[in-house]
Amino acid sequence: MKPLLMNYLTKYWVNNMFKRKLKIDSIIMMCSRVLIFLTSSNLFIVTGFLLLIVEEADSRVGGGHSYGRGRSSGGSSSGGWSSGSSSYNGYNNGGGAIFEMIYWFIRICVRYPAFGIPLLLVIFYLIYSYRKNLNKYSDYYSTYGGNSNTSSKETSALANRTREYISIINQNDSNFSFPIFKDFIFSLYSQLHEFRAQNKIENLSLFFSEELLQRLQTESKSLKSVDEVVIGNCQIVKVSKDKEFLQVKILFTANYTEFYKDGSSKRFVLKDTWQLRRSVGAVSKAPEKISAHNCPNCGASNESISFGKCQRCGVTNQEARLDWLVYDISSVREAHYSANNLSPMLSGQIIEEGTQLPTLRDPQIDISVKEFFPVRDELEYARKRFEEVFLNLQKAWSEQKWELARPFETDALFQSHYFWIEDYKRKLQRNHIEKVNVQKIVPVALYNDKYYLSFTVRIFAEMIDYTKDQKGKLISGSNSRKINFTEYWTFIKGIGYNHKDAKTKSMLNCPSCGAGLKISMAGNCEFCSSKITLGQFDWVLSQIEQDEEFNLG
């Protein structure tokens, strides 16, 4: 519509209102209600934009009103424990503030149409664009197994099914620990992709069948390396038992970059289905002895393993009597990006896709929280610990001093992240993390077993995130604009252990002996030799899962 025609129609509408002796405020009030109804699904997105525009307009047209801002941040940390809202950017004044804001906006449109009506068109265009993006992401989630359409009934069914699967395994193995099992599987997944391009896949032959390893070796001949492995989610989808084996089927949603010998590369989004089995009579070892990096019998490093046999103690595991054995892998994957000399992960094409998705919470989470945290101070301590771990890990990552992260992660997760840091160093790049702010931490799920309490939370945060090379050239991200994102983090703590038992409350000292914190790569204090990365004294991070892929499995 041309500007002259727009102005003519506006003047005609306003003049007719006065001719009919209708009060302008009544008309505006009515239009406000209509606009709220029409844009209800987009109010919180539009409101943030309107507040910025209307505030500026107020100074120009004399509106002179102020509105509730919600949480704000300037680089300092401020966590807020939540009962499970899926949005952290709402307004404290609720619907009344939104109604009042729209009332004044329409009033501007009526009294200053030359300014207000073009602005209104811009707003509706933004709503249209936002809706279009939501539809695009909805297609993505339905195709790649995201959770945007997961109903509360489906969430409840999935959580209950997971408990049933764990129960079946526990009936055959009272030592089975679900968080430790997932920690083991995460580590095994990352190692497989790291090793298959380095001609080291035989070092995993105690955990994979010979036939499967031969197939993987054949498929990996053209590879130079596999980097940037990110596991979006891992869930148990089936547990069965026959006379010989207990069998578990696991679904991974993940992505990684394959670099080829011809200099090209591809970034893959994929679903991997792993099938594992273990002899019915086998029993899980103690948590500190479970590792995908060592022989399950003598503890020798995987460098001592080749051709399906530990060269140190001579054992094999092809019959799955010692530990879990992966005997089949099926993949559905799609290449998303390609490049020659630049990692697709750093090409600036990666976006935060799941931030606006609703939080998936175990229907029993509130009951579990009351059971395991009868004293509110304990729950508040857990929240503060999670936030402190989150901030310390971001600092260690940005400074590329990953040894500083050693006290806060399990062995498997630390090794996986350490590989990422070394990859950055090898490429002479550094991922800068600045002005980190924790917006909210939402309880999601609590599990307990013989050894551990496992607590999954969704962390809402914002930060400046960008990558530079050694010459200071910006490779990806923005060094001035903050991004908002969420992730699901799972922490574990030993049953029977309490942070109050620690010799010190400082995160810079060993909780066992109180000496200055100096942790070996094995997770032991170098002064008292206590293992502090298995949750004996406090919560440690076990897994990080992506919001667009997370499921309660």
C-alpha cells in the first residue's frame, strides 16, 4: 500500500470516529484486545521488540511510560531456581503490562499515523517471519527426532519406560548404575569416531565385535580425521533378555565432522542405533573401575588392546562375559555442510535451534525433589553448585586451560572435552567465551541407584561466543552480540556423601584433604590421592545434551 493511500485511509478512519462521537480511548482499548487475541502466540517475542521501539517513540512523541523489563544482565552471574517454566524472558507485570503496552502503541498509531502505521506493518512482518521460522524448525524436529511436539503424555510414558528398562537390567545386575552406564556409552561413542580415522580402532576391540570393527575399518579408509563430535541425546529404546544375553538397544542423535584425505570435509547430522549385549551372568564393576579407556579385566590402557585381546592380561570379550559388547550399528545420516579448509562447525552456519522449545520434565520430578532434598538449603546449594560448575567450565574452555575443569567433570566427559580443546590448539584457533550469565536453572529429572543420585537440569544462559585464529581474525560468531541458549546438564553425586563432609567449601581446594586443588589427569588429588571426580564429595558434571534433541531416556 502506497504511503499517500495509507495516510488518506488513516485520516478518513480517525475523522469518522470523531464524527460518530466515539471516544478515542474506547476505540483504542477495543483494538488492543483484538490485537492481543490475534498475536497471543507471539506476544513475548513481539513485546520485547515493542518495548525498545515504543520507549524510543515515547521520547519523540511524549508518551512517557515505562514497562517491566524482566531479568537483565550485564555480565554478572544470577541464577534463579525454577519449577519448570519453558521461558526465562517473560515480563514480571504479566498480562496487564502487555495490555497497557499495546494500548499505548495503538494510541501512537491513531494520533501519529505517519509514524505508527508503518511501524505496525513492520511488527506484523516480524510476527510473520517468526512464525515461518517456527514452522521450519517444526519440520526439522519431526525429521530428526527433536522434541518440539512431545506431549506431556508422551513425556510421562518415555520416563516410565526408561524406569522399566533400568529395572529389567537391575533385576539381572544389582550393581548397574544408569548414569555410569550412560557416561561409559558417551565415552565409547566419542572414542569410536576419534579412533576410526586414526587406524586405532583395534584399541576398542574389547568393546566391539570383530565383524563390526572390520566393517567400520572398511568404511573409514578415506578419512583423515573425525572431529567436533557432539552427542545431542542418548536414550535406551529397548531392553531384552534371552538364555545367554541381556541386550540393550540405544539411540544416539549426534553430529560430527569428517575430514577426508582429499582435503574436503562434511558435517553430518545423524541417528545411530547401537545394539549391545552382555552375558546374563555378568555383573557391573564398581563405578571407579568402569571405563571405555581401559581393559575391563586388568585396567590396562586401551593402547594395550588389539585384535580383540588385552596384550597385558590376555583376556577377550567377544562372548561379552566381562563387559558390554557392541555387536551392531545402523546409521541414518545427512550431510549438512561441506568445506575445504575450514571446519563446518566454524563456518558461522550453526544456529541455536532448540532454545524456544518447552522444557521436558519428568512428571515425578517435583516429588523426587521433595524426597531427596527435604531441606530447602540442600536444594539451593545444588543450584549454586551447578551454576559455579557451569561458569568455571566456560572460563577453563575460553582460556584453553582444560586442566582447571578436571575437578568438575567425570573422567569420560573430561576426556571428550579435552579432545576438543586439543583440536582447537592444533588448528591454532581459540573459542572465546565472555560475559557469561546464567538466567535460570530448571530441575528436569532425578534418578537414584545403589551408587549415585543423578540430577538433570536445563540451564538457560547467555554469553558472547566467537572464535578467532592465532592472527586475531574472526572465524565465527560475534565478539559484541550475546547469544541466548539452553542445554540439559546431568550432574551426579555419590549416595551417602554430602558436601558438608568436605574439608573445605572452596572450589580451589581438595574436598578430601583441604590442600590447594591439584588434580591429576586420572581425577586424583596429587596430595592425598583421593578420587574426587566421581561425585564422592560433591556434584560433578556427567553429561551435556542439546535442547533440540533431549529426551527423558
